[in-house]
Amino acid sequence: MTAETQIKDTVTTNDVVLFMKGTKSMPQCGFSSRVAGVLNFMGVEFADVNVLADEDIRQGIKDYSDWPTVPQLYVKGEFVGGCDIITEMMLSGELDTLFTQNSVDFDKDAADKIREANA
Amino acid sequence: MPITAHEIETLLREGFPDAQITVQGDDGAHFAAEVIDASFADKNRVQQQRSVYAALKGKMDGSNGDLHALALTTKAPS
């Protein structure tokens, strides 16, 4: 299976996927850690793909989304953004809206708590 | 080869001649850049940041790139 097929398969069979350096329980980069932390705190169920474990995926994900950096978040097969975009969307409430629109369960109170703490 | 904030700013300036650009960071690897440009008004965040990455001409590209970490903020002038 090519990297592209593998990526497509992953993002279409999982509602929320985070391509990251390290894993959600042990991130290996500050940017990946931040996004995984937000999703964990919001109680979002997501699949994590460690790009450091597979050089083909590491390069493949950049080609797939035409986006040069990791982490990359996908919801229902669509590329949402990297660390800076997810952070902005988290704080503005747009991430809540995106999850709601896509029927992805999350803890609204936890999301509000993150915003309160960063207000 | 490490890159400097000044080099990043120069690349961004070439791509966005009329933008308000701020680049911070002096360790040669970790930077924060803010680009405020009128062309962003009709683009979503992904499109805005893609165009910034394009202006950086491959400097972000992992092991081949000079730039390890760049925190990006993009917006249209308010």
C-alpha cells in the first residue's frame, strides 16, 4: 500500500485523526503536544499517527495536504490545519462548531475551561 | 545551516511586499512570525498559511529545511 493510500484510508475510516510527532500519550514535539493536549482535554476521541515511526508517512502527509509541517488535524477526511490554526480555532470557538457540525462528541465544559484559562 | 529572523523576514517581504510582518526568534531554529496582508481577506486560514509557506520556498521542509519551528499568525488588516 502506498503512503497516499494508507493516509487516505486512515482519514476516511476515523472521524478525527492527528498526524503528529510522537503519540498522544507521549508527544515528541511541542506543537504536536499542544494539539494532542487540546483534543485530550476536550475529550475528543481521535486516532493518532506517529510520523516519526514511518518515513514514508512523514513525507507522504505533507504531499497529501500540500502542507509542509506536522502536526496536521483531519476531521471527516478534511484537513483542518496545523498547530497555530487549531489553537486559534480552539480559542475562538470555531473548533467546537466544526466538531458539532461533523457530529464529533466533545466536552463543551472542558472547551470553555480552556478558553477561560486563556482569556 | 541555521536561518535568522532577518532572512525569514526578507523571504516573507518578497512574497508579501505590502504586508505588515513581524518575525521573532534568535536561536536559529524556533521562530514566531505574524503576517498581516490585505490578500488574506478572501482566504481561509489554511489558504493564508499555505501562501506564507510558499513564500518561504521550502525552508520548512523537514530534514531538508533550515527552519525547524515557526509559529505562524496570519490575518487580514482590520
